[in-house]
Amino acid sequence: MSFMVDLTEAFPTALRDTARLAVAALTPAISDRYYEPKNERQIIRVCSDDVWLPGRLHDKVYQDHAYYDAGPFQAFEAIADNGKLTSLQEQVFFCLLTRHHNGFVREAALKRIIAVDEPWVVPYVVQLASEYVFEILVVIGQNLDQLNSSLYGSFLRDNPAYFAKVKQRITSYWNVYYRWHDYTGPHGQVHHLWREGYVGHDISERFKAMESGTPSGKSTSL
């Protein structure tokens, strides 16, 4: 059975020919049982194009287990690093893996793309900021000062409804998962995640500053 969606549509038109080899390398490992009908897709504006941002991608091997380790990412990394993809195509490959159903895979893929200075990478970082995995938010928070404020500001201004939803989800996930709980960080430190100490709010405030064209504020130190 052929794959049900064209994942090159997750990138601007000018990039799609370049992206095809990356997509071709990834799709044999992705389950074609999962796809989003066109009328349910999240459409955003990137480089003057309407781009489909995938929800979750499920792989064929680990779709029902191994949620709690990074083993699946190592298998994907081996595909990307076999020398057949250009640097640009690897970036496309790892952007798509930030939409994987396994949070460890999303976090590892994020680390491969967060320093990439390209407008089509921006939505993949912003989308992860609106999700619930604290460790992923920590990675974004630690890299806020390195993000290209011009690229991020332009994307956020071009997608006001989407950005409003991102901000709402950051607040909602904090309220549901973290507001009433302490969190032990990656180095064993305990964080009391009241609003002023929650990295998601730091990210939201920095994104708002980028949108307004006046990046400011202090990133968290986790």
C-alpha cells in the first residue's frame, strides 16, 4: 500500500523537490494506517505558502510500545546518517520526526533542528512549545537566546490564530499537568512550577516579544 499523504506538503513549495528524498527515506518506516483527512489538517503560513503541519506520525515498529526510551530515535538516526541525504534533507527528516508519537523521539529530533536558521524549521519548534512534555520545553527554553527572532517573529505574525492557540495550550498544559506539582529536572534539581517559574511561560513571553519585534525577557535556567 502506498503512503496515504505526501509529507513534502509539510514544507514550503520551493523546498519540496529537495525534501522528496528525505521523505522517501522516512516513509518506509512510518505506518500508513495513520493520516489526517485534508479537512482536519492544521494549515499554517510559511514563506507565503500554505503548509500542512502533521499531527502525529506513528512508525511501524514501535507504534504500540517502547514509549519510554529513545531506542526508536536511534533507528531513525541511522537512516538519516547513512550518507544518502544532504545536510538540508537531514534537517527535513528531523523536522518530520518532531511529529513522532514518542516524546523521546520528538525531543531528540528537536535537538537536531533547533539551531537551524531556516523559516520552515520555525513551526516545528513552535508546535513543540505548545505540547505537554516538560523536557522538550526545557530544550526550547535553553535555546531561546539562539533562536532567530526575525524568523520567529515573522512566522508568528503571519499566523495569529495559530499563535493564539499555542499560547492557550501552553497555559492549559501548565494548569493541568504542572501547576500543582513539583518537577525534578534533568540534573536532579526540584522546581516549584508556579507560573513565574514555569519554562513554558518563559517561552510564551519570548515568542510574544518576537512577534512584536522587540525580543526581550530572560530565559529560564534549567
